[in-house]
Amino acid sequence: MIMSERSLSLAALTVLELSPPEMVEVAARAGYSHVGLRLIPATPEEQHFPLVADADLRRRTQQRLRDSGVAVLDVEILRLKPQTRVIDFDAVLAVGADFGASELLVAGNDADEARLTDNFAALCELAAPYGLHPHLEFMPWTDARNLVQAARIVAAANCTNGCVLVDAFHFDRSASHLDDLIALPPARLRYAQLCDVAGPRPSDMDEILRQARNERRFPGDGDCDLLGLLRGLPADIPLSLEIPTRQLLEQGVTALQRAQMALDKTRNLLGLL
């Protein structure tokens, strides 16, 4: 495994067709230092590998992690909904901690911001003994729509382990601003998700969602000011490369090839900082 000063992690969505052990193998062969594990599916339709329920799958994944030297950066995706009982996430947190993850990806799907804030605070309290840092990821189709709103919710929750997750795609498509990013306390930013985005911002939210889940671009292949974004983040913050490219998948480009392209393009971009 090639090590670099900055931790670079392979996100599950980039190679969602792979089982967790296969994903760790691909990350190791490409030269990533970390992976992110999807413990809860983002949608009912996606292919899912039940790490929480399948002890043998966890064992095989742990073995690949040990053999390769790849570590787990984050686990995902916990959704805070109106009916959410935060305590129900305890088993997921325990599995994440067992894998050695330090970061936890959270989506806000509750239009009642006060309740969403309370549930985020409760999740932070539940996650603290596991050494996990919940990150509220803003996405324009959720109830944490942009950086300003996510930062407001995390600040109001007032938990030392509560953070905001900046994803370059959502930063662009939510029309968030670099000035607001720079104003965030660095302690609220422990990792970020990197990709590029092509073309103007669609007016149709369904199209934004389709692009987010299926058609992102490798760093440098789109129109985002990624250098400005990286300069607005804490220096050397770990980066999770979340770059689904369904078109390449359907063209037969392998998961290893796509993971390698993502890593190489990211390293090229980082060389410009």
C-alpha cells in the first residue's frame, strides 16, 4: 500500500458493486490508506452487503483489513427521520467502532429542525463512548440543505464530537459559499468527500439527485473550484473519494480501474495546492 501524508479513503459509493472484502482489496491494490464502509444502505434499491447482521462477512472484512494494512475512516449512512429512535443505532455504532472507524456519516431527513437538532445531539452522545464523530452531511434534497443549515444544526446540538461533512458535489449543487466554510471552526471538520461536478446546476432536484448517485466526475474533470474548496478546509484533512460513475461501470471499466483513476486524479489535484 502506498502511503501519503494525507489520508485518502475509498468511499463505498465509488465501487458500490463490491462486497466489503473486495472493496478493501481494491483500495489496497490502488494505494488508498483507508476505506469507508456502508453499514446501512442509502436506498432500498441499492445492492447491500449486511455487515451488521452477517458475522462471517465482518470477519472476512476484518481479515482483509489486517492483511492489507488499510484502515476504516468512516461508516455510513445513518438517517435522522421524524420517527427515528436514536438508541436503535447502537448496534451499528458498535460495529463501526469494532472496525476502527472514527467518523460517522449522518443525513438529516426531518423537516422539524428542532427535533433534528435534538436527535443529532442524542446521536453524538450515543456515539461518544465508541470514539465516533457524527458528521451531518448537507445535501440539497434533504432537511440539511446547505452548509449554513448544517452548521447551524451542529452548533445548536453543542456536542464536542459533532461535525459537518462537506461533500464537493453537495457544496456545489447547494450553492454553498467558501466564506461560510472558512468561518466554520476547524474542529467541526474532520474529513471531507471529494469529487468534481460537470455543467451548470440543474433546476430539477431529481436530476441533481441522479447526478449525485450515478454521475460524478473525477477531480479535475469538472467545473468545481476544488482548489478553493480544499484551501477552505483544514490542512491535510482526510479525503473520502466518493465518485460514482455509472457510465464507466456500464462500459465495463472495472472497480479497480475506477478507484485508481479517482486516486490518481486526486493526487494530481493535491499537487497543485
